[in-house]
Amino acid sequence: MSPVTATLLRHRLRHLRHQIRLNSTSVSPPPPHFNLPLNHPTYLIWSANTSLGKTLVSTGIAASFLLQQPSSSPPAAHSTKLLYLKPIQTGFPTDSDSRFVFSKLDSLSLRRRIPLSISNSVLRSSLPVAESMRRSLKVSESGMCDLNFSEEKTVTGAPELLCKTLYAWDAAISPHLAAEREHATVEDSVVLKMVEQEMECGSQTNVLCLVETAGGVASPGPSGTLQCDLYRPFRLPGILVGDGRLGGISGTISAYESLKLRGYDVAAVVFEDHGLVNEVPLNSYLRNKVPVLVLPPVPKDPSDDLIEWFVESDGVFKALKEVMVSVYLERVERLNGMAKQAGEVFWWPFTQHKLVPEDNVTVIDSRCGENFSIYKASGDNSITQQFDACASWWTQGPDPAFQAELAREMGYTAARFGHIMFPENVYEPALKCAELLLDGVGKGWASRVYFSDNGSTAIEISLKMAFRKFCVDHETLLSLSEDAEEKKHVDVKVLALRGSYHGDTLGAMEAQAPSPYTGFLQQPWYTGRGLFLDPPTVFISNGAWNLSLPESFPQTASEESGTFTTRDEIFDKSRDTSTLATIYSASVSEQLQEYSESSQSAHVGALIIEPVIHGAGGMHMVDPLFQRVLVNECRNRKIPVIFDEVFTGFWRLGVETTADLLGCKPDIACFAKLLTGGMIPLAVTLATDAVFDSFSGDSKLKALLHGHSYSAHAMGCATAAKAIEWFKDPETNHNIDSQRGTLRELWDEELVLQISSHCAVERVVVLGTLFALELKFLMLSSLYASLYAKSLLEMLREDGIFTRPLGNVVYLMSGPCTSPEICHRLLAKLLKRLGEFNRA
């Protein structure tokens, strides 16, 4: 090879690797609302590598299903149908897997004297394919032609075989290369939509559908996306064609693990016998939970038509068919019974079971990126898609590519570390996670990371930290010596805002104002250990941002309230010198003074706030100026400041930390939910050196005596580290504005303003990944317990949007990686349904 050729080849390989890497992190969105039939079995036919006999297996399964002897045929034999789909075919027309299945079934039906109606069609192809078949066709913008080639043999009343190639390219190379060279690309979403359309078989039940992939499990599709990722939104069960050759055990296990790591179910492994007894170690690895079937050796003579081989293999294919049918029936039976069983054994959180009939239970088969795959048993059984607009209770962030990346990271970490106790130990995932946190959300103020397992416990820890710091600063700390003669009682309370919510554990509930969550029926011990202030809020109504002040504010303050032209004005720090800032400061100072005088034995030992947005309290947006004033007033009094960013942190509101929105820093901050991308529980409490030093001493009793068995568990830390890096990297998160360091605007401004002006809407809040609206309700409302929004939610679910309300508040929540196009579709559906809801 000449030096010039070698240089060009290396350059070309670098380019291709770059393209595949980009495609693996930016999978095009799946069809917005697919519907997969489940009234008959459908299987993906996978292979550990190319040229291992996927099409032979597909042909054998088809023969076993269609060519039954009349005595064993069901009464409705004439309706028996097998649909064979080959979505991606290269090397066409010389290589045509659908043509192979078509011709072999034709020969086998003649051999067995069983009539069969057969057809084969090729729907779309590249221009070189069309030219090779001497067809003059119009070429689309993508470079594909509507080929619409077909051949058929019809026998009335006979079982039916339909073979279809969906997309074909001329070059016998990997699909991504063929698509590029022939200038005929196909997006993933287009491939999936075509597969969905072609799988539709109406209400027929005696049907089997096979979807045969191209090459190996991880071979790229036409866009460069690996096929195991390309077909993942459908999560069809699979048959894995393994490798019976030398080295085939390793390849087969690798392919199997690639599928399982992405959430696929593998019903069986089948491979050609090469005399190496590969089935023994494979059965040992699979622990006999997945059947391993062995086919006779395939004749090597190219002139052999393989008919005798198919006859010899009939017993294996019949056994494989029985496995496929059995796995399908078990799956449907389980799905059909899950809603009833759930109602009998679950105790759902925040749920009144008497209000949830069996029909209202959502049966979720899987999740892919932002979407649930929902099982629907009414009419024809099917799997359909719903966008998870709850972001699974505010934790979720991954798109499909990131979900697969996190699954790999978790698998690696579990295999390497399992679980390790944390005190006095260090291991890479925990250290890397802590370093990223201090260089990210804690940059410029935090120096220590305290790990826990969920947001509520992170809050408990933060309160202990803050109270200790307060006592040290105000010299009220008791001697920790066990023989101390004098015991002082220090009553330390919090300063917090009404409508905030800091968790379900007892201490966290004491740090919030009375609410439906703290009533006697929920928490008989609740006393509300704090001074709770009414906050001013901002929202959009009738197309404008408005400021609403509590009634407790002086009359002069109302003169300063009004509207804002843009949301950016609300966060503008020039407001710090406004008259309103002075009013806020005076009001906070006055209330702190009154509280101190009326409760001389009590001390406000910590300020705790949810920055900017009160989540569980109704998605209220607090005036950031007011919260900034609060922080300053507490700083002047040496009251430690806690930011509860469990909900708001890690890009939920469009920035990595809401400290950037407020323009001020805390002493302590809590993070959870999106910390790990929503994949696994983990929480952290960040603190300054000064807070850490308040626990320093010679006695262990002065240390922070708090912890969890799973503190800093390796899987959580590794996942968090991956999520932190992924979300802020413009190459992996295309929503990042690299210049501003924020998310780009996800929600269409025009639609937002239209919704805010709708007669059924009281107010709207939109920020980062959050869109929320409060419905107008003229009658007396029970707020959180209100069922007023129920009919609207049912309509949204019909439209493929899964959401749960907070009383009359309906919200849509995307992930940091969700495209603005998807958010636009969500708002458009919501606006349409608001009209129907209002008329109802």
C-alpha cells in the first residue's frame, strides 16, 4: 500500500469513527406515538456476528409455523400467516434475505405437498439498486427511491407467507457505509415508523412476525446507530443466532450481554453445530434459564439447495417455535394480570387506593429515554408509547443514548466494586463524583461532600450541619464531655418559606410550614419548628410575567408589584437596589425581630429554601429577589444558609445549580434526583470548610454521627459522575448553550403565552425543563386533594403524555437532553386538550 493511500485510509477511518461516535450519542427520536400489536408473537432475529445463519433460522421458523400437516392444523388454518420483515438489506439484489425465505418456503411447501400463498416485496432502495433493476424512479431528498418491487404465488385458503424488504442498498457492506456511499440515508425514526406500519396485521391472532436484523447485534444501521440501539424503543423479544465455531462461545456471550444490558429479552439461543459442543458452556453461563438449541451442520456445497437440511432440522425448529409461542403467551398472561395483582400487593406513595380502580393502573413494560412503553389490554392487546411528563417524579434526564451509557456504567461498576462501606475508605467512583461536584455545583464555595441515599435524608444532614455551625458561631455549643455538670437547652429552629417542601422524614417535615403533608393524619408528631414566611411569587398570566405579593406585606409594597417584560428581568441583579428590595429587607428583618422577642428561648439556627421553584408545594416560582434578600439578612445574623436543590438542581431549571439563578451562594446545599440522571438513588450534602470545621475536635462524639449503610455506594457515585459530565457537555447534550453555560429554551414561547391566556388557566410557570399551569377552579377547592384535573389528565394520556397533577396544578417536565421539538409537541397537545377540557 502506498504512503498516500495509507494516509487517506487512516483519515477515512478517523472520519467514520467520529461519525459513529456522534450517532451513538444523538439517536434520532423514535416515532412520537407508536402502537405495537401484541395479539400475536413478534420476534427480532439477532446474530452474534454476520454470516451465522439468521436467514436460515428465520426460514426454519417460518416452515415450522406454516407447513403443518393438515391433521395438526388449527380450524382456522386458512388465516395462518407469517410476516417476515427485513428492514435493512445491503448487497441487493445479489443478496436478498427476503427472497431467500420466499424461495425456500416455496420449495419446502412443494416438498411437503402443503399449499402455501407466498409473496415477496422490496419497498424502498437506493438509486444504484433501482438502476440495477432497470427502473426509472423519482429519488427523494434522502436519496431513497420507492422501488415497490413484488412477486407472489397465491393459493386461496392456504397459509400465507409475506416477505418484505423495507430498505435496500447495492453495496455488500455495513449499512452505514452503503447509505453514505450511495447517498441514500434513512433516519432511525423513519426506519422504526416503517417497521411499525408493516408489522400491523389487523385483528388476526394466528400470526407470527419475524423482524430480521442485519449483521451482528452491534452492527451499525444506516444512520450509524448500532442496531441494538436502533430497535430499542420497540424492545421486541429476540432469538439470538449464536456461533458454534471456535471462538463462538465468547462472541455469543458478548452478543447476549449486549442485548440484556439494553433491556432486551432473549427467548432462545440457536446455532449451527460445528462439533465443538459449544452448547455446554453456553448452558452453564445461561444457567439453563434460556434454551440453547443446536442445528445440524449446514452443507458447504454451494450447489446444495438446503432443502434436505431444512427437513433434517425440522425438529429443532419446531422446538424453537414452541419456545417462542410459550414465551409470548407467558408474557401476555403476566401483563394482563399485573394491574390486578398490583392493587392487591402494593401500597403506592401519595395515592388513595380507593380512587384507583384496576382499569386506571398503568402497566409499564419498559422505558426508553423519555418514554414509557405502556401495555393496553383493551381491544387488541398492544404496546404503546407515552412521554413521561412527570420525569418519573422529577428524577429523569436520559435520552435513549444516555440511558444505554448509564446502564453500561452501572454494570461495570457493580462488577468491579459491588458495595463497599464508606467511612475511612476511598474508591474511584466516590472520589471522582466528589471532585466533579466541588468543581461544578459547589464551585467557589463548597469544600466537602457528604453522601447519603435520598433527598429527604440529605436535608436531615444539612439541618444537623447548620445547627452545629450556628451554635459554634454563637458560642452556645454544649460541652460534649459526658461528665459535664451544667446542661443547657438550646431550642434551634429554621427560617423557611410557606409552600416549600423538604422531604418526608420527620426532621425534614419539621422544617416546613403546615401543609397537607404535615397534618395530624400524616404526621401526629409535627409541630413546625420554625418561622415560616409568606413569599412573593411570579408567574405568567394573560401573556405577561406578573409579581404577586402576600397580603402580609405593607401597602407600600403593592405599589411596587406589577409585570415584567421578560423572564430575564426577574433575575436581573440590578433589582437589588430597587425600592422593592428595601421593602423585602425591612419585612424580613421585622419578622425576625418579632420572632426573636416573642420566643426568647428559641433561636433561628438555619435558613432553608428551595431556590426559585417550590416543587411539591404547587410549582410556584418565588421572586428570586426576595430569596436573595433572605440570604443576605441571614448572612448579617450569622445564620447558616441551606439551599434545598434536591428538585431544582442539575439543570432542572436550566442551569446546573440554582445558585447561578439567584446570584448568591449557600453554606450548605442538598442535591439528589437528577444527580444520577434518575437511574439510581443517591444524594449529597455539600458544605463549606467553616461548616466542616464546626465538627472538628479530639472526640469522636463531636463528629457528625450520621450515616447510611449504602453511603457513597459505588454504583450511585459512578452513575452520578457520568451524568454530571454528560449533561454539561455540548457534544452529548445538544441543549447546552456552551457560551452561556445554560440550557437553550425548550418550551415554545408563543405556545406558552397562548396557554397562559387560556380561559381555563389561572397561571403558568416555565423555566428550564419545567412547564406548569394551574387550572382555574371557581368553587372551593381542596388544593392538593382536588380531582378537578382528572379528565384533562385522561385526555393527555390518550395523546401519549403520562402525567400526574399536584391538585389543580398540571405540569410537563422534560429532561435536560429532551429536544425543543418534543417539548413543542407536548405543549401543542396540551393547548388542544385545554379547549376540550374547558368545554366539558
